[in-house]
Amino acid sequence: MSILIKGGRVIDPASGLDAIADVAVADGRVVGIQTIPADFRPSHILEASACVVAPGLIDLAARLREPGHEHARMLESEMAAAVAGGVTRLVCPPDTDPVLDEPGLVEMLRFRSEKLNLARLHPLGALTRKLAGDTLTDMVELSEAGCVAFSQAELPLANTLVMQRAFQYASTFDFAVWLRAQDFYLGRGVAASGALATRMGLSGVPVAAETIALHTIFELMRATGVRVHLCRLSSAAGVALVREAKREGLRLSCDVSVNSLHLIDGDIGYFDSRARLNPPLRQQRDREALQAGLADGTIDALVSDHTPVDEDAKALPFAESEAGATGLELLLSLSLKWGAQRGLSLAQSLAPICSGPAKVIGPSLGAQSEGVGRVQVGALADLCVFDPAAAWTVGADSLRSQGKHTPFSGYELPGQVRYTLVGGRLAFRAT
């Protein structure tokens, strides 16, 4: 299939390219930007005037509920939601049912996702068997099966000896370890510690749950030289510690969720279970520090933290309801909203969902990382074409995901995806 994307504003955050240009796609790759090969004959022409042609979005945290919910065809619906949101590449945590701790499970998941011909899927392997925190998995076998890194998902490691051994193992093969910085004992609450949680009678999670875990991780990184990605920072103190660790030269990257970037604990409202999230929403000073950290590069990526939760699990009282919210289809719009609030350019607004996450997963992809998160001649044609001026209202009817619950329900957000290309194939077209 050959496609000509005509008259769009081409933005490549990694190179600084920002120009009105035609983009030619053939054999799965970009073959021309502005200067189109003389022998190029498009089979399809996509009109993109008033639209932005950007790299396909890369989401580093999206739960797809498979293995475990095959009967509900969750993989199909959530991958369709991904491309509808302009996401062409996503990373899924290992906390599935069963846990991704065996090569066969990883291979099956990758095979099923490839059969759908939608977004590209990169699984994280479990760091410990069953995520129990006791016995390390065979990281080499899981890597060979397609895992890009290793994680405990939402389950913190209580045993620092196990963490040290995991870091040593991973460092030996230059595998990356992805961790939520959360103390095992202090992180068991359902809301951020503070006046609001006390007034509402909700068990609190103090900032110390994050900072204590960060100090432990950094000490073991210094001892082992391992590469670590911190998932979903939530506090101003955490941002400050990460900034110092990066300045020191530790092999470190991190991300923040769209929820923590835009919301605070007050958005829980009257026990609104849509705002029951992990990590819990913190105070305004934390949100401001997270927004500033993403803008100055301390935080490398913005993630959807997509977790489709069914109606029954959200209908429970706040403290008993399941944590999580849908986010794949909101990632682009919420990144644009953050950029507009801070007066950033479109390229700067897109970097945390394109070039930033590409740098995080690049070392794990090896030779396949060439051109990931880029719009450049020769790169894979993973592209997102969106109208930045078009607004849409978040609601159950506007979401393709089976997860309809989000604290942003009712918000009017900027940016509508018109086309999503994955490997030069039209994976999504707005109706």
C-alpha cells in the first residue's frame, strides 16, 4: 500500500522539523517528506490540511486485560482504542491473569496482538514469579520471547535482597527494570495523605512511601549499575529526587500518568470512584511539580496508565472499588492540554508521548529502535494525523475502550485523531 498524506503540518519533536509538507509512504516506510520520489504513485491520498502529521504515539503503561479476559475480547477492543487515540506502540505491564512470567504466555500475547494488525505491543515480563516478590523469573528466556523490560507492576518489592539480586541479574544482560516507587508497607492506602483524606476517613498514602522507595532504588542502582525506569511519579519530593539522581548520572528514566499531571486529591469529590487511582491523586503543589518536571525533561514520558475497569468494580464504595481509569484515547488530548497550559509549542507538547518514550524503550529494542518515535525518511511509517483545533467531549459514547470510567468524563478536550498509520497501513480512520 502506498499513501500520500497531503498538505499537513509535519512535526517531528526529535529533530525539530515543523513544516507544511506532503508525506509519502510506501512498503511500510516514509519514502518522502516534501520531496516526493518521481516514481511514487499513491494508491490512497489522505487530505491533511489543517492537521498535524506526527509520529505515532508511544504509551508506556496500558493494561489490555489479556491474558485473562479473552472471553470479552479485551485485547481487540483495547488495541482498537489505542489506534483511535493515535497510539501506534504500547507497553503492557505483567499483572495479567496469569502473570506474564513464562515465555509461552508472552509469545501467545504477542501472536494474538500481531494477528489484530492494530498497534505494536511490547510486553513487560514479571520480575518475580507470580509477582510474589520471592523468586526471580528467567529474564533471559522472557527477553527472547519478546519482553522489553521487567517489572513488578503495582506490587512493590518488600525484600531489598530480592531487589538487589534482580538488579544484579538485569545489569548482567543490560535489561531494564521498571518499578513503581512505593514502599510495601506505607503504600497500602487508597488516597494521598493529607487534610482531605483525613476529613473523608480514607486511609492515606504519604509522600514518604514514594521517597523511601526512591532512596532504596537509587542506592541499589549505584551498587549494580542497572538501568531503571520509574513508573508514574506522583510527588514534588519524588521529582526533586529524580532530578538529583539524573544529575548524578544514574541510568534512570521516569514517567507520569495523565491523571497525576492534571488532577489533585480534591477531584475525588464526593467519593467519586472514577478518581480511585494508583498512584493516588496528590495535592496541587505535587501536580505543579510534575507539570514542571515534564516540561524541563526531568520526567521523560507521559503515559495513559490505561486500566479498563468494569461497571461492577467501580460501583463499590470508594475504598473498595478497583483502582484505575481508561486513558488510551485521552493521551494525545491531555498532552496537548498540558502544553497549552504551559505555553509550549506543539513539538514540545508532543515530545513526552513520541520522542521521549522512544528513548526509554529504544535500548531494549536494539536495531529495531531506528526511527521509532520519528517522522523521517526511511523510518517506519507509524504516524498520527490529528486536528489540533477540533475539540471533543469525553464520555462513554466517545470511547472505544471497554473501560468507560475516567475522572475526565464530561471534559471538553483539544485534538481529534483523523488517521493512524501503523507500518504504512491505515489502522484507523475517523468517520
